[in-house]
Amino acid sequence: MTELQIDDWGILKLVGDVSIFTVQELHPLLLTVSPDDYPELKIDLSGLTDLDTVGVQLLLGFRRRFRHSIVHSCPAQLREFVQQIGLDELFL
């Protein structure tokens, strides 16, 4: 199960897995987060335990909705995967 938390300062934290197994439940939750409400969203990945290519696609699509978003705190165990698929500049 994946948990989505967002605070009043525009920090969105994902906790759990973002993978083929959780995308169907997570996608509708992400759609409730509006760029109008959070124009400078910060996406905190420190709580992620698993990320696969389907999860990366979901996060990239979500990030496109926010012109001024910052992704940070990718866990060490997922950094190698992100580097292998060439997205380290976006996720680290």
C-alpha cells in the first residue's frame, strides 16, 4: 500500500511502493493535488520502498502537471535504479 501525504507548505511525501501493483490506487490520489493549490510543489521520495518503471512513468506524468516542482530525497536503495534508467537528474 502506498500513502500520499501533503502538508500546508507544499511538500508531498510518498510512503511505500510506487509500482505496477500500486499505480491504480495512487493515480487518482495524485490527480486530487492541484497545481493551483501548490504552484511550487516539492515531491519527497524518502519514504519510498520500491519504484519500478510503471511508477516512474506515473511520477513523470504527475511532475509534468507542476511546472515548478522539485523531486528530492530519493532513497539510497533506489538511486541505482534511477541512474540506470537515466533519470538521476530528475529524481536525485
